[in-house]
Amino acid sequence: MINNAAIMICGDASQDGAEPQVFQQLADTLSKNLEGHYVTFGLLGSDGHSIHKGLEDLKSLGVTKIVCLPGMLFTPADVKSALPNAINDFDISNPEIDVTLGKDLGIDPKMLLAAQARVLEAMPDTESMGDTVLMIVGAGVCDAEANAHVAKMARLLLEGMGFAWSEVCYSGEIFPSVGQAIKQTVKLPYKQILVLPYFLCAGRAVEGIYADVDKAAASYPEHTFIKVQPLSVQQHLIETMVERVHQALEGGDANAMNCQLCTFREQVLGQEAGHDHTHEHDHNHDHGHSHSHDHTHSHDPDGPAER
């Protein structure tokens, strides 16, 4: 029997690069930083590593408390619904087990340090940052709030690290694309562009971003393009996850979230269409749970960098 709370990192198999081996590495590393806690993982949309299977495996080990920890930078709208529902299915059938859903990694000082670490690896000469444009590339999802978080990270990195300018773009079909952002950026007076894929791990999307950068480097030889690695498993990220676990175990305000911009709760500007989802997911449990759409919201007064 496991006496302390077990931790299950919850990922989304549909997200690019979310392979089981990546989450196994994440679980193994987190376990080394959470002495006494058993750590495993589960993936939404996965047959072999589903959330339900992960929870059932923990049940078979005799756990009485489980912290489900979102293993994603930001929680897209579909996951805000799917993850709590997947947990509820298990929770309702197992009232003797206390299940708590923690917060995603979100916008956090340690996540800024994680991004900074990757930037410094690619560009150790900080003297030239004042002449460099930071281009941060988000995954791009059909969730304006998640996309806005990427823009806020860009602004914080811009001001915190002293870049000359920042641009925000997205992979996939979300505007602006990497190619569109580069076309605008090369019009600026700065000749060095640092491209940071703000992804948890590498995958097809990151490969596509690098391909776009290589194409731009050939088209604009007067510019220098620097490609940064995605965040991956690093100490700052692990420290953020450790904090999220402690917040979940503490409960209350420490693990609370702000639902003001939740598109399942309110008609957010630009999200009126399709707002036929009631804000009810059977979260009214008496097990000390706090897993109702766990995500952070923030209102950035600066917004994304303007051209």
C-alpha cells in the first residue's frame, strides 16, 4: 500500500510530441524530486496509457489519495472539459479514494526561468539581446485564452531579458503563422531573430517550425536566425510541477483557479458561437476535490507586442 498521495501526470495524446516515453521520463524525474510519492502518468486519447487505466493501476496499489497533475503548459478548452470528466468517471465509482486535480504549469516565474534557460543555451552572448527580436511560437489552439497566455509569456520575456522586440506566432492554422510573422519581423531594423518554440517537448510541430526558419534563413541571408530548443524535461519545469503538487495537497486558494474567462462558463468575446455547454461537471464532491476546469487566467495589460 502507498501511504502518501500518488501523483499522476495527465497529458493529452493529441498534443504534438506527447509520446508515452516523454511522459515516462517526466514521471521518473518528478519522482526523484517528490520523495515518498509514487508518480505515474496517463494520457487523454490514449488506449494503452489512458487516464482511466492510470487511475485503476493506482487503485490496485491501494492508494487512498491521488493528485492528477496536468502535464501541459496551458490547458486548451477541450481539455478543460475532457480531463475533469475523465477523472469524475473514476471518482464516482471510487468514493473511498480522494482525487484532486491540480493546476496546469501556466504562467509562473519558474516557467519563465525554464524558457530563459533554453534561450541562453542558444544565445549565450547576452550583449546582443538589445539588437535581437524574440519570436515565440505557441502551439496554436482553438482557445483564445490559451493563445493569449503565449503572448503574455513573450511580453514577460521581452522585458525581463532585454530583447529589442518580440513577435508572437503559432503553429498550425492559428494566425499569425511562423512564415507570416517572419515576413513582418524582417521589416524591423534588427538583423537577428531568435525563434523559441514554446512547447513542452519536440515533435512534428517543432520540426515544422524549424523548417520554416531554415526557409526564411535562405530567403533573408542578411538576417541571422537562431533556433531554440523546446522546454523539455528540465529542473525549472520540474520545480513548477513540484509546487503544483504541494498546492493541490494544500487545497483551498492555493489550488484555486479563476473562471472569469472560461468559455464553458461565460460568453467570452469572440467565443459566443457554440456556447451551449452548461458549467456542470459533477464537481460537487465531498472528498476535498478542486478539479473544476483547473486553469489559470490572467489579464495582460500590455497584451502581445504591437507592430
